[in-house]
Amino acid sequence: MAKLPESASQTAGPYVHIGCVPEFAGLERGYHSQLGTSLRADLTGDPITIRGRIIDGMGDPVLDGLVEIWQPDGAGTFYTNGKGFGRAPSHAETGEFVIETVMPGAVIDQNGTLQSPHLALWIVARGINVGLHTRAYFSDNVAEDDPILSMIEPTRRTTLIAQKGSNGYQLDIHLQGEKETVFFDV
Amino acid sequence: MSKLTDIIPRDFSLHPPRIAPDYRSSRSRGPIHKPIGFATTMTEATGPTFGHDVLGPNDHDLLINHAVDGGSAIGPRIVVHGVLRDGDGRPVPNALIEVWQANAGGRYRHKKDAYLAPLDPNFGGCGRVITGEDGSYSFRTVQPGAYPWPNGGNDWRPAHIHFSVFGMAFSQRLITQMYFEGDPHIALCPIAQSIPDAAAIDRLTARLDMEATMPMDIRAFRFDIVLRGRGATLFENQMEGT
Ligand SMILES: [Fe+2]
């Protein structure tokens, strides 16, 4: 078949919450089920919480962003039917997003390599022209020789690692600046 | 159970740059570093898929899915339809498409939208569909209005509908906007014009479709969508059903 060019991306704009998390956006009537709200209920594994904010180049929190999550269960198995998919919108006043899920299992790759437990994240918001792929690893659960992290210079590697604290894990996404998050072309 | 395939690398020349200076918000929100590429792994080759059971009976009908007492949204009645394909031309079946938009006056149902145009009590502005076996989709709505937005000048968005599209793999995830044939605002819009390729902007522009237009009822617009193509098989039978 002839190759077709991919449709061009456009920013999700300031109202992505209407389309993707309508209950969170305050739509009082609409769908019977908002998607991406049941990671922890759908997957077996140890419950974890990750909190963070998306920070722009001026140092300000993004208030109209959305973090999408894709992950396997605690045993490293991916599922169909929406299991393993989550959505964490930025809070409209604080910018904080909260991911309530389970610790993903390590994933064995097609060439037999073990990848450290991680969440795939996809970030969209006003001002982001093409959705940004990144990952969240866990400070207490990272292999020294992880094949993806090893590709990244050590000073930037830390931008992908959620830090364990007394209140769960913490991971800010920096769109620009000294601490700019590593984004992937995947 | 499904085969998982490699995903063809993205051709960034078809997409807006991370920073498009005329679109002011992208100046402080577009990353500076180039994204880092690596060979497709299990994580990106898989992705969320949804069954038709996630849909409510009116999710595909924005004319009535927020209406009260048998009412209908105000504005030009339209049906938007098309086919979702991947880069190899294969239809993408069973894929979730979410849409959101302003009402016919150009106002979003959102607490931060303070535009002068009034809310329509019968219009919410979001809908969703799942593609059929042939990759086709269709939803009914009102044609949204153009609206002004803060970008440093006298900027008005062309009438548009936001699309969020899922494929088979998380790396195929796409958010875009659909424009309407003949809208003079497209050429003036810093967001539409952030796409460097005129043909790519044209492909985001829906065409009036008189064949699918229903006499005395509703006009049709045709909008086809293409996700990134898939390559060689990486894994087989790796996904667990429910
Ligand atoms: Fe919009």
C-alpha cells in the first residue's frame, strides 16, 4: 500500500480537560464513564502515588495540562480494554497532578533485555505542539544498567526518576530550563 | 491477542516545531532539547484499546448529549465522518476518537472561558466514538464558531474541532484539530500555520460532503485521519485480554 503521511499534530489547547476528562472539567452531564481513572482498581500490584507538576520555561506551573499514563501491571504484563491506561489532569489552581496506580513490573524486551519498572507518560497542554513522550522510573527501583536510562547523559537521567518520599513519589515535568525533562522520539 | 509491531519513526517535517514563535504559548512550553529516539520497545508498541462498552448511547451525538428535556444544541447541524488509517493505508478498527469544541458562538463550556458569546444550555462540547471494522467513524454536532484568543494581537481561531486519537500503540497517540473548508481564518491562524507544510494543513481541513449530506436535515463534512505506520512484527501474543 502507498505510504500515507501522518496527520499533523496540533496543540491540545487550553481546554483539553473538556474532551479528555470532562467530569474533572465540570461538565455536569455527559459520559457515563470518564476514562483513565481506574489504574489502581484495574491492575494488580503494590499501590503507589506519584505527585508532580508540569513546569514551563518561566518556572510557572502549567494549569491546563494533562498527563497520560500507560503501564503494565505489577508482573510486567500489558493489557487490552483500557486496563493500564490512566489520566492525571493538572489542577486548575495549583497545577498538581496525582497518579494513583500500582508499581509496574519490569518489562522484558524483544531482545531479552530487562527494562526497569517505568510508566510511559504523554504530556499535552496549550503551547505543546506535539504531545511529549517521556517515562517515569522509580528512585528505589532502578537498575544500574537499564538500557534506556543508560543512553542518557547522567545529568539529565535524573529528570526521569520519581523520587520516593514520605508522601509517595514526586516527579515534576520541566518543559524547558536547566532541569528540562528528557522527552523521547518513540 | 494481537501481534505487536515496530512503529515507523515520526516525520517531524509534517508537524509544527516544538517552538513556533508566532504561537506565543509555545515559546515557554516547547522543549529546547531534541527528543531522544530509541528502537520500539514493548512499552510503546502496546497501547490502550477500548471496547464499545465504554461508550454511552449519545456519546457520538453532541447535538443532544448535553441537552435537557429533549432539546438540541443551537447552531448549524453537521455530521463529521471519515476513516482512520495508519501510514500504510490500513484502516484502524476499534480505535477511540474523542472530540471537543466550542459552541456555535465560539464559547467553550469551561470556567476559564469568559468570551462574550453565551453558553448554550443544550451544548456540552465533548463527544467520543470508536472506529468500525473498516476504520470509519461518524459523529453529529453543531459547527463551532470562530473565537478570539490572547496571543498578543487581534487573533481569532478558525472554526475547529479538537480530536484526540488512539491507535494500537501508545506511540501512535495523536491530538490534532480539524478545520473547515473555505475558512479564511486558517491562513491567518498562528496555530494552524505552525505546521510548516501547506499540504499538511490542507489535510486537516474537512471537506463539505454533499453525498453524505441529508436533505432538509444535516450537512456532512469529511475528515480522514492518518496515524503513524507500523513496521515489522516485534512480538506475538504478548497482550492479555480481560
Ligand atoms: Fe479550541
